[in-house]
Amino acid sequence: MKDIFSLNGRVALVTGGSRGIGYMIVQGLLEHGCSRVYISARKAAQCDAAAKELSQFGECISIPGDVSTLEGIQALAAEISQREKSLDILVNNAGAAWGEDFDTYPESGWDKTVDLNLKTPFFLTKELAPLLRAGSQNGHLAKVINIASIDGISINMQETYPYAGSKAGLIHMTKRMALRLIKEGIVVSAIAPGAFASEMNKVARYHGDAIAQGIPSGRIGTAEDMAGAAVYLASRAGDYVVGSTIVVDGGVTYAR
């Protein structure tokens, strides 16, 4: 049991790994033994800077790119394939949100949100499946962790229609992908975060004390909370969690 959470020698890719929840997960993976973690983000300077910061915990490599398009997905997968013969962990974290009144909600906001939150995790996993299958031959199961949201489970009053819909879809798609890929030694699971300080959740980032008043645990999530869930699923400890979504929200979902 002493090594059940170890990630020694494993190689990971975290999309949207340059900030927020992705950054928290990358640090956790590195501190628990990953030999290399690749991060991808649309803004090259930010991605490079984050990789430099995270390298204090282990080897972190920046591969900037836009995974909102199939071309960008294929380019990222090709770059990883040139660098690695196998991939042990894929964290589909890149995401988008768009809030606007129901009567004026634009198609552009819908497409951007649904494509990145739902289409991208499927096609990036598909493109990286050969490397993940190879990773499953390294003496452990390969892991795919989709980052969903509690907004895909319960309803809030914000007018972020495609965000909630796409995250609910991601949770359901995780189950279907898991049943297919477990046959090949690839475990697919998901995390549904609640309030964490991030660029996407600016309310929690700048008004954490106020938000905490509505959370049963009395606080917003920390980097340790998010990293702990990801390390659990990525390691041997999470091998039997197939298709499930772990809710990390301090009890908010049950209190709504």
C-alpha cells in the first residue's frame, strides 16, 4: 500500500495546464513522481512561463497550441508522438465558458464552449489512443481524466447554457468511453470541481470569502484538493474507478 499513489516514471499530458485547475493538477502529478508532464495552452508565452515555473517540481514541457479545432488536436497528438513512444496519463482539462442572456445568446458562444468542452476531449483521446495503449503495457493501466464541473450535475442560476450542457455531456461521455477503453487497459474517469480560484472562475478567485459562505465546508477548493483527486485517479489507487466522476466541491452539489 505504501506506493499505491506513486506515479514514478509516468508521462502525462495536461491540456489547459498553464493556469488554474490544470496548473494545480500538473504540480500534483510532478510531485508524486511523473518523469515528465507536457502542458498545452493556446497562449504560447503563458504556456512557456508556466512550464518554467512548474519545472521546480519536475520536468514540465510546454507545447503551445489550440485544441479547439481538429487540426490543433492532431498537431498536438503528432508532437507528443514524436517525443514519446507511450503516454501514461491524459488530463482533458482545457475548457471554455460563455455567459449571456437567453434571448441574445450567440451561436459563436455556443460553438466555442461545446467544441472545447465536449468535442475536444473525445477527439484528443482518440488521436492519442495509440500512445495510451502503449502506456497500458508499461506495467500499469493508462489513465484518461476528464475535467467536468458540478454545473454538469446540478443547476445554478447563471446563464451559461452550453457550459452546463457540455459538462453534463462530458460526464455521460466519460462513462461510454470508459466501457470501450477499459478493454484495452485504459481507464477513463472524470473530476467535477466546484469553486476553485482560477481564471475561468473569477468569482471564486477574487471573492473566495464570500463564495465560501455558501459552501458546506466553509471554504473554496485549494490546489491540494484538486491535485489529490487527480493523483488518486491517475495512480494505482484509482484503477478500479472506471467511468465514474468524482465530485470535489466541499458539499455544494448536495446543498443546492
